[in-house]
Amino acid sequence: MATPGPSLVANAAFEDQTHLSWHDPGYPYTLNRGSVMHYFEQSPFFDRACINTLARQQGRDPAVPGALEATSPAGGVEYVLELEQ
């Protein structure tokens, strides 16, 4: 039997998760523009190897405009709040 190629293995790691949801009923803060990214960081959907984590490790708050740009290596996953309702 043949071993799956790298593209097949990579695609298997990204299964469809659009049917999943997550919430933390014990989150102690009101969700707003300043807290929503911190809340999202607690979820299983957050990639711990992202640029947001790197920014926090460097003492920057990823929710502050410009913090990710100052941290950003070439490429990588970063999470930003695009729209607040």
C-alpha cells in the first residue's frame, strides 16, 4: 500500500469544522472590542503558533492597532477583529 503524499496529509489536518461551536460560560468579562480576541484565544480554534501569540510573548497586545505589524515575521497566521457590531 502506498504512503499518502504530503498534500493528502496536509489536507487531512484541516477537516471541515464549520459545524462546530465553542463558548466559555465561565468567562469573567463582558465581550467587547477589547476582550473578544482574548476570549477567542481560549478556544480550540485558536492556533497557538500564530503571530498573535508571538506578539503577546514580546509584551505587545495583539488587539492594539499596529502591534501585529510590529511583530509580524514574513507570513504566518494572524487573527484580527474586522467588524464590531
